[in-house]
Amino acid sequence: MKNAVVTAPINILVVDDVQQNLTAAEALLTRPGLRLLKAGSGAEALELLLVNEVALALIDVQMPNMDGFELAELIRGSERTRAIPLIFLTAATREPAYTFRGYEAGAVDFMFKPVDSLALVSKVKVFVELYQQKKQMSAQLDELQRSLRLNEMFTAVLGHDLRTPLSVVMNGAMLLPMMTDHPKVAVTAQRIQSSARRMAQMVDQLLDLARIRSGAMQPRLQPANYEALCRAIADEFQGGEAQARIAIGCSGDAAGLCDTAMVSQVLSNLLGNALLHGEAEQEVRVAVDGGAPGQVRISVANRGVIPAPQLACLFEPYQHGCDSRKSGQGLGLGLYTARMFAQAHGGAIAVQSDAQRGTVFTLTMPRKPQEANAA
């Protein structure tokens, strides 16, 4: 037998200094699932609000010591109760200035005595349904956030645990050619190393994504030279098809503070994209501009052209058509993590692409990220 789901009753607060009015409201509004909290004064109402969550408050305006307007201002002044809908009940005049004061105090509606019982029941029903929908959406949001946290935790654990077997595979592939002179073994070992390196890049991207989504991505700042970082990354690409295809120029002061590991990954991604998608016979141009006092700008340009539909999704995660790897081999996270790493420093990445100028990615980084983030 399944356990019955127990739902807490929904509270409706009624504030009136006349006991007969409280009794009439209780008789009119009480139904299964609703509980009326009755208060004979503003002070008593505030005490009830301290210990109860309320879906709606019906407040009489004319009360001694603290009238309904003053009570409404106190309710609106508290973070815990300011979202409670307030309906004023009054036997006073219908002058516009009087009504305006009620709405200014935070009322969502104004009803004049003698109150139309059918209208009051209908209004209460609407606000109760809105309250139920709000609670349901809040519960769904909590469950979604919990699922996202578990998903990010699973991604981080999976990425971390894959590193050990990957390192074994890569080390084994390096040792294979040393154990035999057979040419097929060398070719197979090279393919294993290439695939393992690509998988290691995917694992690193998964770990970066987990860090970004969890908010644990804090740059470790240290003095660096952006021109030197560009040349170090270019040296990694020199050789093979990328031989002599990267031209680096620098003007102004290229010094600044940054997390060199993050920035190196950004530059590696931008250069890898430029080499992969640019025309094979054309060089990739890297320009480091340190002329501005507060920032350093790095542009990476090639003669390739990005189709217009892809520009809109270029920095979104899991977009294979926008990633640096062809045929869906990557995870589609390269440019996404590059942008997030730049933003973690207070920087930004922009892109322009057309047939006349080719494609230019521009990385703008503050010289002192702490000042940029504080601003």
C-alpha cells in the first residue's frame, strides 16, 4: 500500500479588530486544505507572520493603534513577508486619494464593506491557486538544481577517474615502438597516442566545464607576458602541417597579470581553430597589442570564413559545428571554455568573419584582473 501524500494546509491571514467580522470570514472561507489565521490587531498579525507562511492577507483598514496601511508597510518592509498579496477591506469612503494610499502601501486589491461574499471567495481562490503554482515551481526548481549539481559532480568524478587509465594507455603506446622494429607496430602506437591525446583533451574539457558550472573557477594570477605565451603555444603547433604557418607580431607592452594555464588554453584553442579551419597555404597571424594602459588585446586571424548561422552559436557548449574539431570528434566545449576563462579574468572574446578579411578572433584581457572584476 502506497503512503498517502500529506500536504500542509495553506494559510490565509485575516486581520480585523471586530470579532464578528473574523467569525464571518472564517465561515465564508474555510474549506479543506485552507486554514484561517485570525488576528484582532496589527501587532497580533505580525506575531502570526513570524511563525507562519501565508498565501494571502485580508486586512481591515480601520483599526486602533495600528491601521491597515501601517501594517501593510511593515509587511512590505520585511524580506520574508514582502511577497504576500494584500487585500484591503474597508467601510470608508471610495475617494481616489484613499484608494491610492492603499495601493501605494502594497495592496493588490481593494474591497469595500459590505463585502460581496462571492467576489471575495473568488479572489481568495485565485490567489490560493497562484500560491500553489508558485510552490510547485519552487519545488521543481529545487529538484532541477539538485539534478544539475549531481550531474556536474558525476562529470567531475568521471573526468578525474579517467585520467589514470588514459595515462597508462599513453605510456604503453610510447613503449611499444621501443620493443620491436616492426613498422606496423610503430604506426599502431602512433594512432593509439593520437587517440589518447584527443581523449585526454575531452577529459580536460569535462573537468573545465565542471569547474565553470560549480563556480569553483578562480584564476591564479601571476605576472606574465602575453607575447611569450603566444610564442610558447605557437611552438607546440610548429612542425608537420603547421610548419611556419604562424606569424606573431607584438606592439606596446605585453605584460600583465593572468592565470597562465587558463590563458594558454584559450590561446591554444584559438590557434588550433585557426590552423584547422584556415586555408592550408595561408599563414595564421597573431597580433599582440599592448598599447592601451589597462588592457592587452590579442587577435588571431586566418583566411577561413565561418558561415553566418554558426556565428550565433559559436561560443555555446556542445555545438559540434562550431568547435575546432571536425566530424563531431570533440565535445563542442573548446570555445565555450575559452570564453569562460577570459570572463573569469574580466576579459572577453569577440569574432568577426567575412569573405574579404577572413576570420579574426580578438581576446581582450585586463592587465590587472582584480581591478577589472572589482569595477
